[in-house]
Amino acid sequence: MTTEQFRQQTKFVTRRNGWKFLKRGDVLNGCVKCMGLKPGEKIERLGRIVVVDVRPEPLQCLIDWPIYGRMEAILEGFPEMYGHEFAAMFIKHMGGDLDTERTRIQFEYLED
């Protein structure tokens, strides 16, 4: 959903179900589709990133603190959205509810 934002380097935060193993300083590869590949499909890498912050956080905080929610929607690559809109979109595509704890991952882009 955010491939273009990643390519344009306008996304600096992502949220994931799970991913509790991550820590600051981990280097990751952004990719178009990393899971659910069909036989013969290959991973399309977008670029390397380094994790600068990682913490558990429910989506409810994007609603409880509207200014924070707005800033987070921008960091997620959706400058046209508010926190409650981003939270609703996330739940629609990723499941769970507002109180489900997600892993918030903040990152910086690395030169290739």
C-alpha cells in the first residue's frame, strides 16, 4: 500500500502486527511484496533502511491524541489523512481493532 511513498522517501514510520524482535540499529530491506509470493515470483527490493525507533503502540493513541495522530499519518506517508482516518484504513487492511498493540517502526533511508 505504501510502495510509492517508500520510493519517494516520504514514509518514515510503519506499523506491523508482530515484529517484536526488531531493535534500534537493525537494517532492513523495503520490498514490494515480501510475503505470500507464488512459486517463481521474486522479491522486488526497494531499498535499505535502518530502524531508529521501535515500540509497541495501539492505534487508539492516534485518536486519543489528534495532533500526534495527524503527525503519524504524515510520517506514514499519508499527508492528506488524520490519525483516525489512518487508523480506520489500517484496521480495514490489516485487521484487529484500535486496542490491538502494533509495532511502530521509525526508520531512515540508507544510501545504496
